[in-house]
Amino acid sequence: MSGRGIIHISQGEHAVCDNGETCIATILGSCVAACLWDSIAGVGGMNHILIPERMTTIGDFESHGVNAMEILINDIVKRGGDRFRLQAKLFGGATMNARLGDLGQRNAGFALEFLRAENIPCVASCLGGSRARRIEFWPASGRARQRFVKRCREELPHPQRAGAQRLDSEAGRGAGPGGVSDVELF
């Protein structure tokens, strides 16, 4: 692959990279991804925050907010980044399911407040809504791309009906081919 590639992260994970041709990617619903980078050192990373606060006092939970942010920042600094030059882009925080309540909003609020408290400028964000999104982030440059995922919900078939119904409530609305919408943030 000659130095190119994609690093995929999922809930509670993070990745840091200083290769200009490598991208970090994740898929978000109510979770939030913080993309942080130092443009002078050419290093950065992304995390995938599952919940804003620790839910238990037993053990350490890496996917909760403060821990996820501090681990990401520390790993960027270990690679030569300077905490005081970091910039951020935030994504996610959708309301995917009413049963989860305001989890997406709480995740987004946590991330914004953390950046404010740490004096890390948030230069771009796309938070909230009700659709999942795929995020790609090039940490050496700070370039990010977001693609909304086509929303499909399959209902279980009713005993009197043959087959399941498919609802595409947001398909095509403000989206490109196949219900996918791209937004690139530089």
C-alpha cells in the first residue's frame, strides 16, 4: 500500500497518525468523534466517544468522554504534537433512537464543553440530526469528510402480510445518489 491506508475505529477506540496519505474512519450515530490535529507537526487523531461520562465506578471505561479525549491528546503529544496548537472538528451526536433519550445531545455537549475548557478551537462541526454518518479524517492535514448514511428501517412483517415493509423516510432528501450526502471540511 506504499504508506497509504485507512485505519478504521469503532466505539471506544482512537487512532493517531502522522502519515499524510493515511485516513482514519468511523461510523457514528449518537456517538461523537473528535478529530484533533497539530498542523505544524503534521500529526493528529480521532476518537469515538460512546458516552459523555463514566457510568460505573468499577474499572476504567475508555469510551467515556474525558478519558477518551485525554488519551487522544496524550497520544498526539507523544507523536510530536503540541497540545497548545491543537485544532478540532467534531461529528456525530445524532438522535438515532428515542429510547436512547438525549444521549447524542449529551455527547455533543460534552465534546464542545471539553474543547472550550481546554482552549482547543473547534474549527468545524456537524452535530445532531437523526442520521448516521461515516467520517473520514486525514490527521496530518486536518482534512475531514462526512457522508450521511441512507436511513432505512425495516419493520418486521405483520402475520397477515407477506414480506417486510421498508421505510426510507430521509432517503434522497438533500442527498446525492443512493441517499448519501457528502460534506468535506478542510
